[in-house]
Amino acid sequence: MKSKISPQHYSKYKIEPITFILANDLDFCQGNIIKYVLRYKDKNGLEDLHKAKQNIEFLIEKLRKDNGKQTS
């Protein structure tokens, strides 16, 4: 049985998402986007893509607030 810490839907890649995320000092939303996009075919399908999309929306909103203006 595969460890819950390193489930097959992550460990099948040459670089596990957590290794990539930490090595590149990505923030929470960026890490979630990578995680959800990589696992959607093997775990939660469309639900994971919606989660990735929501995290992209969080980043867009943060950028808008940080810039004090609307961005496209």
C-alpha cells in the first residue's frame, strides 16, 4: 500500500509536486494550483480543476488588491 504522504497520483511524476513547490518557494495558492492540476485525472476529476481555477482566482484578486487597480 502506498503511503498517504506520497500517494501514487503524485509519486508517478519524476518530481513530486511538493518537491517542486518547496524548491521554488511557491506560495500556498501556486502550490495548490500545481497539486490540483497534476492530480485531477487520477483523483477528483473536474472537482480538482475547479479547485485549481479557484486558486487562480484568489491570485488574481490578490494582484488586483496589491496593485490597487483592476487587471485583465
